[in-house]
Amino acid sequence: NAGVMQNPRHLVRRRGQEARLRCSPMKGHSHVYWYRQLPEEGLKFMVYLQKENIIDESGMPKERFSAEFPKEGPSILRIQQVVRGDSAAYFCASSPSQGLTYNEQFFGPGTRLTVL
Amino acid sequence: ELKVEQNPLFLSMQEEKNYTIYCNYSTTSDRLYWYRQDPGKSLESLFVLLSNGAVKQEGRLMASLDTKARLSTLHITAAVHDLSATYFCAVDNSGGSNYKLTFGKGTLLTVNP
């Protein structure tokens, strides 16, 4: 059973370009989460999605950032007009459907974004 | 706002020694998670602690949870070099959503021969 897949693993962009990060959840998981990790920091929640729905985007910057999880295909985190401060590791996690008493999330390998 | 604090942030240990990493959190939660991260890699789930007094052990690592004190500990017994990594604790907001994990800053553990 393949784990959470993310691509690309490394992404270099110049200021002002767009970055697209992809995440395929584990088989059987319908919940996707995106987190950002700055150097020397823990992970910070950005957004929680189910298929075709954004459930909570309270951790996502209001401008330039968007996320989607279409009916078919991977979840996409999109950053428009990137700035140097967007340089970070972006992790995707997935979990099975809610209803469990806890919510163990399984993390992908991350995409390391560098903005020049 | 839920806050999670780990200490120490940096820990340099000798092999075969014991040590403890502490994780304090600020609001009520019954669920605490410990993860390991190797440099440049993703997070590997180590333990899920679901109730007050929960204790789990795997090899040289043992985690416990005291929800009254809002404290979890990760105890390392007879450390070996392979345990060198960054360890994160995370808490979800049981009072509201249980999907939003709040992480500590991590403890960078280095085990020296």
C-alpha cells in the first residue's frame, strides 16, 4: 500500500512565478491536510480538504495561496507570485474518514520550495 | 489558541544514556501524537496517546500522557546513534476540531558515540 505521495520533491521558482504542489493521499483516505514547515520550526496547519470541499483554510494566507482536492486526481496547493518568504517545506498528510475517536495523520515526503 | 511547547529544543546525548523530552500544551486535549523526522525526510508516526495515563513503548522509546498536567514525555533509554533525529509532539483540539494538529518546535536529538 503506497503511502502519501507528493511531487515534486524539490521545486525552485523565481520571485513572481507560480508554484504548484501535488499530493496523492493514501489509498482509502479521503481527507487531506497541508502543512508548512519553516526552517527550525514545527509544522503549521494550512488547510484541510475533503473531495471537492475545503473544510478549513484558516491557516492559509489570504492572498496568493489556494488549495483544491478535485473529485479525480491529486490535491493541489497553488502559490501565485511567490516571494522569498514562501521558501519552506510543504507537507501533505492524509487520514481515513472522520468518525474515529482520533485522527492519526500520515505524512508525505514533502515538497521543498526554494524561491530565488 | 492552542500552544505546544517542547523542551529541550536541542539535546546531545552519549550512547547508552537515558533522557526525557517534555511536551506541554495549553488547552484541554486527550490526544497527543509523537513523530520522528530525519533530515530532509517526512514525519514518521511513533505514538498516539489517547487518554490520561496512557503509556506506550517501542524499543528504546517510551511515551506517556498526563492530561491533567497537560504534559507528555518521551523517554529514551540507553540511546543509540540510530535514534538521532528531530522529535515532534503534536496535539489536536479535542474541544473543537480534531483534525488540526498543532506541533511543537521539535527536539533535535544527537546521539554521540
